[in-house]
Amino acid sequence: MARADLLRVWTSLLAAVLVASLLIAAALSTGAAAREAGCRGQVVLDAGHGGSDSGAVNARYGLKEKEHTLDVARRLKTLLEADGHAVCMTRTGDETLSNNDRYAYANTTGAEILVSVHMDGSSDPAPDYTTTLFGKWRKDKELALKVFDGLTTLPAADGAETMRTRAPYSFASGVLLKSDMPATIAETVFITSDSEGRLLSDGTGARQQQIAGALRTGIEDYLAAH
Ligand SMILES: [Zn+2]
């Protein structure tokens, strides 16, 4: 190989190494920013589960709750921001977060409300209904009811007109009890349901978008009244 050729090979090798390290640095900084440190916003969205905690799993359709709560939360963030609401996220990647991490972060954002996005699970593939949970009745009830009202507009996955529902109920979670602002856990749909599994895994994202849209309705109804 001629000297000039060797030099060319050597230069392109160096360039490749440089590009690779830049990519690694970018990936690391994305991870570090995953909890959106310093974020101030009107709404905190908490994508349920994450990292080593998959949440409920639909084995038949290969679905993990942690992935679809994040998918819905991201879509919801986009919708809310388009309407002028500043949004902070407890996680934007596949991080393992404790309940303490979630409410402690929420309490640094100055947000008016905290909405934790979940999908329910059952060992029976039949059940599918929507509900919301509240911690302290006085602090959380109105938000839980508004978000529930939004979710009741969701079309049912099995072709019935609207989703079956369960009235909002009390749940002693630190995310609800220890957050300073009104908070609710939205158990949007059953990820373990056969008909939901089919929709959520169809690759279009249409069901996830519907769920995000229903959550937006409830959240914006609440914010408009406060
Ligand atoms: Zn969950």
C-alpha cells in the first residue's frame, strides 16, 4: 500500500472513531436528561413503570406496560404543548424510578397537576375498563373525576360504543399522597385484554393516540376550571 493510501485509511479510521464517540456522548447525555432536570411546567406527566419494572405484560401480543405508558405520555405531552401547556416528564426513556423519585421530581416543577399514566392488568384476557385513582380525596378528587370523564369518551377496543368504566377509587400510592399538587393515576385501558392487545400492537399507534387524546380532554377540562 502506498504511503498516501495508508494515510487515507488512517484518516478515515480516525474519523470513524470520532463519530462513534460523539454518538456515545449523545446517547449518554440523553440518558442523563431523562428526568428533565430543572423543568418547570403546568403539568407533570408520569409514565408508569420503566426499566426493571415492566408493569403489566400482554404475552400474546408482546406488550409491556412500561413501553406503552411512555408512548401515550409522549403523545399526550405533544398534544398539551400544542395547546400551550408546559409539560414536564418524570421519565422520557426506559428508566427505573421509585415512587419517591416520581413525586419528589414532580414537587420540584411547580406544576399544577400530576397525571400518572398506566394500563391495567389481569390474568384473564377478557376484562377491559377505564378508571382513575385518587389519593387524598380533597386534593385529588376533582382531577381524578375530570380525567375519568375524559377517558369515558374512549371507543371500546372490542367494538362496543364506549369503554366500560369503573368509578374512580381511592388508592394509597406515594405518587398521589406525597405530591404537593392534585394528582391522579389513570388506569387507561387493560393492556392484558385481547382486543386492546390487538389494537395496541397494530403498529399504527392509533390506539395510543386515542388514549392520549382522551387524557388531554380531561386534563384541559380540569385546567380550564382552575
Ligand atoms: Zn401500572
